[in-house]
Amino acid sequence: MAVGGGRVPDYPGADESNWRGIVVPWFVYRGPVFSVDERGIRGRFVDTSHWELDFTATAAFNTRENERRAGMPELDYLFGIGPQLVYKGWQGAGGSGASAHFKLRAIQSTDFKRVDSRGGTFSTELRWREFGVLGSGSVLTASIEPTWASQPLQRYFYGVSASEATATRPAYEARAGYLGTDFGLSLRQRLARCVVVRRRRGSLAARRGQPRQPAARLEDQPHARLRPRVDTVAQQRDGQLISVRRRAAPSRTAPLGGRSEVTGGR
């Protein structure tokens, strides 16, 4: 059984957040192609000394009663699936070292009554991992991951139609482009039980009077500033790892907010 919870932003770049929790059945399976473990749900199709091609999934909470979106449709749960190409030629024999991850995902939204396509994302992650820093079973990981999104997803998060515009929320036609960058630092130690503590800092947001900004035009917004925010997530899972993670996720799209994701394949 996996248990998790914490205070998470409503969607990428949001300055509003809510407490969320989740309880799901959990098991570990590592087959020749498909795996379910602490790294998520993955399907590995190519695995050589330098390259790996697998299939990963990601998910995000819905958004309800967000003040910036008053009078606008609520955001449903999101999930994404797609291939991931990994270059690991910089790693040593034990797996320590740097790796590059290229991820392409198709994003869908659902209210559990219907499923709608929301476009896709492309991200490039540079990850460094060191095993055994605190003895057997410990892993130290640092990463940086910029993400770009298609126009349908940008419009889903940040688009404002003429009928939804207000005195403080002008109409805005979102475009495809840069969505945000995640910075991660984690330390994991294998124990009988798993407790994960995650802290997120940093959301690049504009002033409160402007609910939406073009994703690729931050340079035109002199009022943009970095708003620090800390979110804490704790998880417990039998037979897995203990992890303390600090993560900064500045978004360069809009002040409306940030969206927390639970991502597989990391």
C-alpha cells in the first residue's frame, strides 16, 4: 500500500495550492520488459550499454475553486503516456554518473466520465546519480528538466476567451512553447518502510492583477518575479525507499499557477 499527501500547486505556475492525498495499492514487479517499482511504471523495449528506450507515464491532480479561474471551467485530472529515450554512456559500471533523458508524452484529461486529448509535452532531463553515498542502498540524485508544451495544453492551462475575460483577467490566446523547468535533488535510503519528504521552491509568476501571460514571452513582462513556495509531500510504502527531496519548479508561463505531477520513469 502506498500513501502520499502534501500541499501542492494547482497547475504549472500557480500561486494557489491545496492539500492533496492519495492511497493506492502498491506492488513491485520487474520483468524483462515491464517494471513497476519506486521509479514508476515503465516498459523497457531497448536496453544497451549506452542507450535505453522505455515507455513511461505521468499523472496530475485536478483543480477546483481556484480564485484566478473564477468563472472558468475547472481543470480535470491529467495523465500522460509516451516514450523516453535515455543516453547513459557517461555512467560507470555501477550505474553512477550522468544520463540524458528525452521524454515525449501525449496528455489526456479526465473527470472519470470522459477522456479528452490535451496535446503533448516534450522534455529533456539531465540527471546525475551517485550510489552508496551513505552506504548500501542509498542513492543521491540531482536533475534539471526543461519542458515544452503544445498549444492545446497551453490553452487548457492559460487560455482566456473573450467571454471569460474580466477587468483583471484579459483575454489571452495561448501558444505552444516553453512550459517550465524542474530542478530536483533527492537522497534515498532503502529501509523496511519508505518515507518520502519533498520540498518544492520557486514559481516564476507575474503580479496578481494579471492572471495569464504568454508562455514564450516572459521577456516582455518586466513585472515578473520569483515567488518562493514550499510544498511538502510525505509517502510511506512497505519494502521501498526513504527519500528526502528538495525540488524547485519555476514556471515561465503565467501567474495562474503550478500543477503537481506524480511521474513515472524517473
